[in-house]
Amino acid sequence: MSDRDGAGVRVRGIYATALTRLLRGDHEIVQASEPIRGRFDADLPTRPAAVAVETTYDRQGVGVSGRAERVASIAAELRGVGVDAFAWDDPAPEGAISDAAVTDTRGGGAVLDLGDAEGYLPFDRADGYVETGDAVRVQVAAGEPPWSDRAPECTTRVEVGNGLARLVRGASGGGASVDLASLLPTDPREGWAVRWDERADDADLDALGAALADLDERAERLDEALSDEVGAPRRLTDGRATAWVWFGRESRFALDEHRRAVAATMPGHHRTKAHASAASAAVDFAEAVCEPGGEFPFAAVTRQFGPREGDTVALEHGKPDGRLLVLGRGEVTDYDPEGGITVEREMTPGGRYDALGVERRAGDVAITKLKEGRWWYATVYRGADGERRGTYVNVCTPVELFPDAARYVDLHVDVVKHADGTVERVDDDELDEAVAAGQVTEALAERARRVATAVERALR
């Protein structure tokens, strides 16, 4: 799908260069930053954006927000970057307006039942006093990826925007220079006030007029949708469709190749930038002073930012449906500069170990060996007396070792070795179900099956 004759796509964050190259063949890139314009040596216009592609706060992927048909197209394109990329639609998309019920208050805000999702309304973003049992009309101001443990942030203020300007419902005038406002042929819709973004300074009057006309049309539709009184929890408008794309390790290296085509790019550029926020400046410096070459410098990155011996690391166990489960946290007891760590966790008694079928006892420890880029990792469970109680091998997307976490997406199928030496492969049916549900591609599932077969043979 091409949008060459319509509003374009705005790209921001650590993946911007790679995604600009990837998308600009079929989509017009607009509102580009100065570095992006320089790298592409192209006239990338400052026009309204139909879709925004922005890096998530944890740098693990991107959010794609905007017109529904284009969000679906772009999310599908980004999912195709690498075999370990995933995409999920957001049930509470940016800009969606709902009548919500306040179910609880905590942490300086109200927990909301939006009807088909949960939201959070900070008290300083509410118009008036809010307490449990109230009904309130809210708009999703900032979405959250499915792997986050936070609810989307809401506000009682209603607005629409396109990157160049915003219209705010019920606000007073202002927010634009007198000269700029006087040159436009129309005023914003009655009952709405315009707020111009700083990017508007780079746009011509035709683009500004188009931006305001687009917002007026959307504001008119909202006025019609919001004419009723606040009612039971329900969605009133869908706002901008939102999808979330998570990039796995192989996908990050595939994005390196896109970036390398237009700019000096060190091995593991995106993998390192995702590693820690402080690593971004180091990457920029390295690429500015030398022509990068070689392989991803795991040892250099982890020596500087971790994880190292003595650090605490969480096992962040992603699921193909977008959820993130933390299996536990443990101490790094061994560090291999060639790409691996060993993590030891003390287990709490009670229940049984999945698939192994043995009881969890007081004094049990789990010893997990993780290697950067490997499609599996093994955990050995031992009793307080050192007796091996079983081994569990998790098949997953390539492991990435970050300063405070090992991250991957679980691919369901696993292999276990019982204390008596019996080897068993489990959960192939769950992988098949994930493929049928569209959560895992057939190519990724086949890779998982091959890995499980190899592990099973090695353990026998």
C-alpha cells in the first residue's frame, strides 16, 4: 500500500534511520529530523503525518499509531524485518475515547475500566475530583506495549493531532503566533483551540492549512460522537489504531543492514542501543570516529554496562501473545566475555516444576546458563544436598542479555531431562495453536521445532 498521494509517516527513535530506509519505498516520510534528512540527502517534507512510528520507552521495539489501514500495513511490514519480530494490536489505541468506571485509586491516580481494557488516570490529568465508583469520560493519551506491566495513561482532556498541530476541545485560544494564525485561511473549529508544534515552523502554508483542515474534520466527528451523556463503560471512538512491534535479536541485526546502507553502522548497532540508554551515546561516538567493522562487541558492551558477576538479572519471559512474565531474579555467578552468563536463583517451596513433575522443596536452587544469540537455554534444578532434580531446556527466540535482564520470547515447545535420565519433549501442541492463532509465523515455528529436535538428540 502506498501513501505517496496522502499524508505520510513520521519515524522517531533509535530505529529511525533503518525504518526510514525500509519504509520510504512505499510511504512518504514526513517531519524527519535533521540527521535523517542529512543521511538520505533527500527532500523529506514537513506535512501532516497519518502514521507515527516511535521507539518504545524501553527500546525493545516500536509503537505504530495512526490511520487503521496504514497501521496494519506498516506493522505487517515491520514484522517481516526478521524471523523473531512480533506484532500485536492494542485494545486501547492512542486517542481512543471511552466512558470509563473508576474501579480503584492508587499511586496518585485512578484505575479505570474502559470496557475492553484497563486504563490509568493520573489525578493531575483529571478535570476535577475523581473517586472509586465515578463514571468519567477519558481519552488514551499514551499507550503501553503488551509486554509492559503498566496500563495506558488517560486524560479527561480531548484532543486530536497530526504532528504539526493539535486541536484541544474546550480550551481557550492561543498556542500559535499571531503572525502564523493570521496567515491561515481558516480558524479552528468552534469549541476547539489550536496548539502548533515546533515542527510547524518548517512547514509551508499549504501544509499548515492541510494540517488544520484534517484536524477540523476529525474534531467534527468527535463532537458528534461525544454528544451523549457519560454512561457505562464503553468505547465511544477508536481514535488512532495502535500496534506494537517487538524486535528480537535477529531482527535488530537485520535493521543494522538497512541502516548500514545509508550510514556508518557498527556491528550490533541496534542491539547495543537497546542494551542501555547510556549505550546510545557510546555508539554514536564510535561511529563518528571510526569505520565500524567486525562482530557485535558483546564483551565491550557488557563490561561497560553489564551484566557481570554479582549483578542481579531477571528472566523476562515474553509470550507470543505479547505478555511479559518475570520467571524470577537471580545472581550472576559466572560471566563469559564470549557471550554467556550463569544465573543462580533460590527457589521458594511449594508446587511442582513444570513438565518435570517434581516437588519444589526448601533449599532448591535453579542454575540457568544463558548465551547471547542462542535459541534455547537450560536450567538445572538441584536440591539442598546438591542432588540434580531435573533439567528444563526452554526453546525461545535468540536470547539477549541486558544489564538487568535476559530477554526472549518463549516458543512453547521445550525439552526436559528427568532425574532418572529420561528425556521428554513437551508442548508441541501449544506451538501449533500459536501458529493457528497467527501469533507465531510458520517459519519461526519450524525453526523452533528444529531447535527442539537438536536439543532432544543432544540430551539423550
